[in-house]
Amino acid sequence: MPTLKQWLLPHYQVANRLSRGSLDVVRVAIKNFGLARGAETAASLAYYALFSLFPLLLVLISAVGYILKSDDAYTVTVDFITQILPNSRVLIEINIQEILNRRGAFGVIGLVGAVWAASGFFTTLVRNINRAWLGIKPRDMIGTRLLGLAMIGVLVLLLILSLASSALVNIIKLIDSPMLNDFQPEKSTAWPIIQLMLPSIFTFLMFMGAYRWIPNTSVRWRASLAGALWTSIAWEIAKRLFTLYLSSGLANYEILYGSLGTVLALMFWIYVSCVIILLGAHLTASMDQRYQRKLVESGSSPA
């Protein structure tokens, strides 16, 4: 009597041929994710993220403070972060206000210290994204730290871009042109869709850049685009499901953990996010290696 594996194998092979090898890509990605202990790594990243979160917020507030007033910079930054970390607004506002009240204005040394502390999570993330490409030489300590710092710069850039997109609408309203006189975004049916899509586009670009340039090897654009697309979609779906889960009343963290409930809910979401990001890295690596094999088999030079 054939085993379950023997019975499934021919069906899998047919499905893999129909999907043009996509099932093999997913299978290899999941296998390598398990070999790299991706779930355990995501848990450690959630731990690092908790220590890096508030220094990162201080850095973002300081950066935006050069463009906006301090109160506006605070509000914009908290809004930006709560898009990434749903249902964490109260926790973030209470703690960041207390930190700002105690520390007052940032000096240069304080800002440098905050940047360094905030980079701890990103440095660890860089190291583990790089590990998705099996067999490649890991980046040295300095290169890894520099990439971690660069990721903070990317977050600052994304925050400024989100500000610029909002400011652009206000500028268009002020332009005295017959073509734009009837431009009213708040009454437009397309504008809410654009507002909904912009954060997703920024998220996609961030993941695409991470999967393209963080690995210490040449990654094909096709692989990084596909990996970033999967990660962006999976992350947005997970974010909405997590928000729905918390609002449904099924997640009573306070009953089990008391005052730590909000913190643990935040850590759980960061853990889920890191699982998705690392799985996306392994998926990108699997696709990249598949494209490499195809190029070798066809005798073409790698792009």
C-alpha cells in the first residue's frame, strides 16, 4: 500500500508543471525558512524591536521636526508608526510623551545615541535576510551595521514622502488654474483609493529595496519584485486580520497578562511581521536561484 507521500508525489508534480515550477519555489523557500529557524529568529527580532522602537520614534520625530513644528512632527510620526504597528497608539503616545518630557530637546550626542540604539533591530534584520541566500559570504560587522543605519534613513525618507504626498494636494488646491478649480480630493471617489494605496506602494518599495540590496550577492530584479509583492500583500492582509482579531474581543491579553497585555500584543504583531518578512526573503532567494539555474541551462549570461 503506497504511503501518503508516494500518493501525493505524482499529483504534486502535475501541479508543479502547471504552475511552471512555482510550487517548487515555495517548497524550497519554506524548507530553507525552517532550516534557518525562521520562526525562532522572528521571535528574537521582536525582542530587539521592543528595545529599538522608542529610540526610532525619537529619531523620526527629530527628523520631521526640521520640516514641521514639534507638535505636528510628533503627531505625524505617531500616525506613521501606528500604520505599521496597529492598535499600539495609546502605548506609544504614553511612553513617547514621558520620554520627551524628561529629556526635552535633543542634542547631537543624544540623537546619535538614539540612531545607534534604533539600528539594533535593523542590523539583526539585515543579518537574517542575508542568511536566506544559502552559501553566500555574510557581510562583515561594519557593513551590516551600515545597512541597518541605512534602513532607518529609508524610514525617514518614507515618512517625508508621505508628508510630501499630503502637501502636494494642498498645493494643488492653491493653484489658480481653470483646470484645477474643481479639484476637491475630499469629494473625489478616486482620492480615498489613492490614499489607501500610497502606504502600500511605499511598503512595497521598501521590501523591494531590502530584498534587492541587503543580500551580499547580486539579486535579480525579477526575484526582488516578486518577493516584495508577496511580502507586501501578505503583510497588509495580516495587519487587517490582526486588527480585526483585536477589535473582536477574542484577544483578551489584559486578562492573562494584566498591564503587560498591550506590550505583548505589540510584540506578537512584530513577531508575525518578521515571520512574513523573513519568509519573503527566503521566497526571493528561492526564485533568484531558480532564475540562475534557468540561465545556466540556457547558456545565457546572468543579468
